[in-house]
Amino acid sequence: MPNSSTRSGSQPKKSGGSSAAKAAAKNPPTKNPPKGGTRTGPGKKTAANTRFAERQARKHEEARRARQDRNKRYAFVAIGLVIALVAVLVIVKVAGGGGGSTSGADQPSPPGGTPIPAATLTHLSSVPISTLNSAPTDGIITTPQTVSGKALTADGKPDMLFIGAEYCPHCAAERWPLYVALTKFGTFEPQPGKIHSATQDGNVPTLTFYGTKYSSPYFTFTPVEVYKNYLNAAGTNYETLQLPTQSQLQLWQNANGGSFPFIDFAGKAILQSAQYSYAPLQGLPFGAVAAQVGNNSTTIGANINASASQLIKTICSTMTHDQPAAVCSP
Amino acid sequence: MGEDMPRWPAVVGTVASVLGLGIAGYLTFEHFTSSSSLACADNGVVNCLKVTTSSYSAVAGVPVALLGLVYFAVMLVLQLPPMWRRPEPAVRYGRLAWAVVGVCTIVYLLYAELFAIDALCLWCTGVHVLTFVVFCTTVYATLTYPPPQEALP
């Protein structure tokens, strides 16, 4: 019985013939095969069943091949899509559509920024603590984390290290609450100037700490702005502005892998990235953002205020022993 | 007739994963020590330090290099020949999904390198190429060849 299917047609391969064999097994030609291979009566039925089984097997095999071919096409389409996507990115870049290497599109601001009106700075530094503390925290992405690192000091005081880059939009966002927070504990002289992150990197208005000096009875503030916000003459890289010291570099690398921005609160806490998204700030004039600081009813204002509140709390707990009380324990 | 799963997907996938694991391991080591010692040219377009110290080099504080290391460690296990011989859909499609995750990530990272960071990191590019190779192998083999038990006589 099992051999009846091999009477006609080609011999199935060992591994590939399973379908025919299975089909034949499922449809046994007859219970009583004719003696001597007679093709009359039940013998005719046997031959017909065998042919039927073979046709079924061929159909199965054709369906399998069709499925395999279709899946193979899907695979090639998937691979082709990825290649096409990468090609589009490269072509757009080479054609200059994505900015980046086209220095002509970049509008630099001086590394130290341009002067900010005194009234604006006063506004930024005089937001009530109660307003900051009552800001909605919906837009907060990350918060300072306590760490047990080596104490960071300068001039006999706890030191707060900020590592950013002027081209970096995340840093641009973070400087707003940072300025608001720092001015609760000390003063800048000279004051920060206004800049924006690189045009092709969000064009986010902000202040720069490059060239500033901060004085506080409680702690020191060490800002390092690694890159400028414009490209070099070749249009390939952002110009380097300040290089971190080896120890700062190591601290930074160990803490967050060396990404911008980074804040170390005297080795007791760190902030590994911007506290809120810079997206709503993109392309806005400096004054439009400054005007929202202290206003908890706008997204930008609430994000800056809530971020400043967290920075202040962290500074109080890590560097000032909760002093001054008016700031730390209002 | 149905084809058995050939050996080459497992071989290619394993070799690519081992290489990827090595490069990702090196980048992770450099991240946690000092990436200023990264062996990489700085000729403007290629600037590894700029890429590895950019804001795109970490996701929620986790270095991308470390994520790459984890990716290739998992992928290496999935690409080993015994795993290719396993018929369970969880293994087949899990490997496929992991490969898709990898290729989506490298497209995003390439975008970041080209348009946000404006620099390329050769080591990272090496990882991207290996991820793509693993993706091609996995997609082709998974979709083209039936699960092992189907191929058995």
C-alpha cells in the first residue's frame, strides 16, 4: 500500500516528498489491492486515487512554493525599505536639505551672548518661591538624582558643575530654570548674555554662562560651555569653546556618558539631562520665553518654574544646608 | 519541495553579533572611562568624540553604547545555531522583532548623526552596518525558510 504512490510520476525527494507521501497516506487507494496489478475494477480506483493524491501533493507543493516566494518578496521589500530610508537621509544631507553642514544657514551669536535687558534679568531672578513650588510638574521629564560620589569643592565651598554646549537645545532649555534657581542663592557679575542653540539644532533661545562669574556665600558655580553654537569654517563641526578639565571630563563621562547637559551638585546629586522638553521653545524670541517665566498657566512657564523648583530643592539639600531659609524653607 | 533551514543565517548572524558585541563593548568601555581616548579620526565629518559626547549619546541617562552592548548580547544568543534550529514562534519572531528594533534604532541614530550632531562616528557606523547585516539575515531567513519542524520529512 505505501508504495502504490510511487508507481507513476517522479520519485519524491527524501525530505521534499513528505507532502505527497502524507497526502497518499491520508487517502489510501484501497483496502484490498488487486493481485498482479490488474487494472480492472478496484485497480482502476487505486490508480485514480494515486493520481488524485499526486495532484494534491503537487498543489500542496505549489502553494508552499508560492508562499515561500511571497515571503521572500516581503523580506526583500523590508530590506529595501531600510536601504531606501538610509539613502534618503544621506541624499538629503548631501543636498544640504537638513542644515547641519551648511554653515550659511547658521546665524551665530557671540559666545558670551548679547546683553539681556536688566528688567528681564530682574524678572527672571525675582519669581517668588511659592510660584515655583506650585508649578505643575506634568512636563518634567527627569529630576536630579542623589549620588554618593567624591565631594566636589572649589575655594573651600561645595561646587556646582554645569557642562553644556551653546549649540545644544537641551542645554538651552535647562539654562532657564538654572538661572532662576542660581539667582536665589547668589548673583552673576557679569550677567549672562542671550544666545540661541544652533539654528539647525532647535534654535532655542537661552542664556549662556560663558564668561559669567557667579558669587554666592553658600557654594561656587562652575559652568563649562564646551561648544559654540556655530560651525567652523569648513562647516563640519561646532567650534570648541571651553574644554572641561580631565577630572571634569571623567566625572561627566562616568555620570551620564558625556552627554549634554550635565549638572553635578557638589558630588551629592547629578542631573543627567534637561528636565523638560525644549520643543515648545524652538524658534521663539528670547523675550517671549522670558515673559513666561513665573507664569504657571503656560506650558513653557510651568516647565521652567517646576524645573527651577526642583533645582532649588536639590541645591538646598546638597550644598547649602537648607539655607537661606526664605528659599529653602519658605 | 520545502527547504530545510540552511546554516548560513546562523553563521552570518553569529559572526556579526560577535563583532557588534566587541565594538559596542569597546564604546561602552570608553564611555565609562574617558571617551577622549577613543581611537577615531577627527577630520571634521568623522568625529567620534563629538558623537559620543552629544546629547544623543544617552537615552534617559543610559549610554547608547551600553544599549548597543545589551542589544548584541541578546542578539548573539538568538543567532546561535541551536537557536536557529528551534521551531518555537517565540524564538523565531522574537529574533525577528529584535532585529527590527535594532534597525529602527540605527536609522534614528544615523538621522541624529547626520542632522543633529553633524558628525559621524566610525565605530558607531561599524555597529550600524553589523546591525543591518543581522537584520537582513534574520528577515530573509525567517520569512523564506519554514520553521524547522515543517522542514522535517
